[in-house]
Amino acid sequence: MKSTRYLCRALFIITAVLLIPVKKGAAEPILNPTTKTLFKPLLADPSEPKIAVMPWLGDRYLQLDIGASADLYQSKNKKFAAGVDFATYSLLQRGDNFKFPVDAIDYLFGVNASWKKPISNDALPFDEFSGKVRISHISAHFEDGHYDADTHQWIQQSDWLGTIPFTYSREFVNLVVALSSPNHRIYAGYQYLYHTLPDGINPHSFQAGVELSTPGNTYLAADFKLLPIWQPSLEETKGHRGTWNVQAGRRLDDIGLKNVRVACNYFSGMSRQGMYFYRPESFSTIGVIVDL
């Protein structure tokens, strides 16, 4: 698809430009990859690139995320950065004998730019303004856990009127801005889909969230999105639905596990898995997240 090829070319060109050395006496590369990103990852956003193992409570499913955001370039004053995002979001079935057939998986890659600016206003409980803009591609697929080996057919969905599997692909621009202090952060975001399959999807989505540090190295975070609702009978979206992910967690730095946290989530809204983008879900998870 043309838009995907253009995005791949853009990724290649941007990476190549960042690799060009700058002469300052001896040649010094401006590329300095780091996962300590200028814009800190959103704690409760299910679509944030991260490493996480989150079993569902009460259902035989498990979410496995493998990904990260990395800044390829950060300015000397640490106020601007450019980087990349890579992620997979997998929904696994919890079978017997330690087997985990993959039901569905999403792949994301893209480029980003971020910035931050100090705030010197005693009237506000924040000391920093930051933002991040991303250009990304995501595609979704059914895997072996969604295939019936006895009938040699893909498992059909009663609430999906089309063929299975189907082509799911999206290219989008996403903007998030935040106000933060060392103990809390609030943010708001907007996403625009400029290409999508299936088509007929409303291109506009909205986001807001809050993160609070609490005693004992614990925290509370909530992410809210307004996502388009797909009408299978109309083959288009109509209206939006609120989608919540509420997370309570604890960082384990004080016991020697730096950048590791345990967390409980409650999710309610439109599925994050592209193969189920039309389906509302509600479930709870508990697991481990590693912040690179």
C-alpha cells in the first residue's frame, strides 16, 4: 500500500539524516539513542510501547506487549528530541501445559518528536509543559490461536459480518501535551487517521489522562479515550464511545528491581486489538511492566 511505503521511506530518510556526523573539530555523530525519552511514557495508556505481561483475571487470556520508544536525538539543553516507536500488542490464550496460542497481534512502528519547557508560575501546581507528536503505522492479524486445526478454518465471529481474517491497517498522527510536576501529571491528546482499512472509519479520536504518585512508591493512573464505534451492518463508524483504562501500581525500585512495576488494570471500552476494533470489552488484569 502506497501510504505504508511512504511511511517506511520517511523512517529511512529520518534515520539516515540523524546518522550524518556534524563536524566540530573531529566528526561527532548527532545520533545518540536512548530509551530515557524526553517525554515520559504514559503509565495507563494501553497503546503505549512497553514491555508487559498482563494476565486477564477470570478469563483465559493474557496480554503480552513487547516494544519501546527511543530518542535517537536529544538537544543539548534537553528540551527537544526526535525518536522512534516500535511495539507489538499480543492477545494470547492461556492453554494447558504452559501453552499460549496467539489469538491476535498488532504491530506498530513510527517516528516521533517531543519537547518540554519549564513553567515558572506559582499559581499552577506544575513545573513543566511537555508534548509529543507521532506519525505511526499499525496493522493487526489473527494467528494460530484463532484457527481451528480440526476444520482447517479461521474461527468466525458472530458480531463480525465480513470475512475473517480481514485487512486492518491504519496510519495516523497523534499529539499529546502534558502538564507535570515530580508527583503528578495531566495530559490531553488528539489522533487523526489519514489512511485506514477498513475505510469508512471516523478519523478523529480524543484522549485525556491523569497520573498521581501515592505513598509507599505506589501510583494511580487513568487514561480515557473517545474512540469511533464501528457499525458492521453499515460498514462505517457512527458516534464515539468512552474507553477507560484505570491502573494502580507499585514501583519496585526500593527492592532492587529498578524500572520494574507491578500493576492492576481495569479496562472498559473499545478493544485495543485491531482484529476486534468493533467490539466493546470489559476486563481486569494484573501483571508486571518493565520500563526501559
